[in-house]
Amino acid sequence: EPEVTQTPSHQVTQMGQEVILRCVPISNHLYFYWYRQILGQKVEFLVSFYNNEISEKSEIFDDQFSVERPDGSNFTLKIRSTKLEDSAMYFCASSRQGRNEQFFGPGTRLTVL
Amino acid sequence: SQQGEEDPQALSIQEGENATMNCSYKTSINNLQWYRQNSGRGLVHLILIRSNEREKHSGRLRVTLDTSKKSSSLLITASRAADTASYFCATDWNDYKLSFGAGTTVTVRA
């Protein structure tokens, strides 16, 4: 069964450093998403991406964040200058269309020191 | 906020018993999805119910949706130890994002 995959599973970085989180969505899916979950808190929407552009973003997704689909398979989330409060589990998800099931990857645990 | 809110926050049951959890939300939705998360792991999609559906089944799972009350329920029948997890409802009220609740933590005792 096709799955969303994410790398790395755990990323440790120093405050102020740039990180890139990588995702491979399910191959025939057209919509891609990033969510995050701070430890003990709700899963929060960050951004959605369709047809090579951002469809919607939350207030969390400020100028420090960017997304890219550099090729036909990868979908990346970049945090330009990490802050302590960026420490969280970051989930990538994909869906075949809007209003369909969103399938989530296993997550990348980002720790900012 | 559109976020769904689950009730109860925590549930402890004996293996073989049924577990029921509820989700309430605030505005009109396209669909409502239920997810399971084992501790520290990813979100596993369980079931999607559309706004024009009232009930859906998948294996031991039964989901209902009452749009007039803006609520949904998830029933897990004949629970197993492996069902121990957190369960989240997520509402889709536009095409592009899900709003998650805080979840119900279910513990199934052997």
C-alpha cells in the first residue's frame, strides 16, 4: 500500500540554523500539506500546496517558512532561521484531491537547541 | 475556531468492550475524518465521512455524523490492546486544510 514517507525521522539543530524537512507524497496525489504538533498539543495546519503553488497557509507559516516541490516526487519544508519554539513533530500529508482523505507520513521530530 | 473537540479526553476500557468517543465542531463542513495516533508516532487515517452521510463502517469502526448537532461519534467494537492510542477528529471545511481536536486517549486493559 502506498505511503507518505518523510526524512529525517529526527533532526536536531541549533537556533538560527536553516533546516529542510523532506517528504515523498503518495505518487498519484495532487494536494500536499504540512502540519505540526508541538509536544502535548493539537495538530496544527501550516500550509497546503497544489498545482505548484501555495493554496492556503496559516498564521504560523510566516516568512521563515517556505515549501517547494523541487521535482516530481519530493515536497520540502524549509525553516530559514529556526527558533526554540519551532521544536515540534512536523507531518507531511497528501491527498488525491481536495475534500479527500489526507494521508500522513510518520513525521520528523525537530529539536531546536 | 473550526476545530473539532473530542469528548472524553481519556477513556479506559477492558479488552473486548466497546469504546465510544465524540467530536463536536462549530461550522459547516465538507467532511470529517478520524485518525489514530500511537504514542510519538504518525497519524493513521481511519475513516472519512462526508457531510451528506450519516453513518459509515470500516471493520470494527463505526462513525456517525449529525450535521444538525455538529457532532460525530467513533465507536470501536470489541476493543483490543492494539487499539490503545489517541484518536482525533479532523474537520475539513474548505478544500485545503484539516482542523484537529485535542484527541481522546484510549487505554485498553488486557
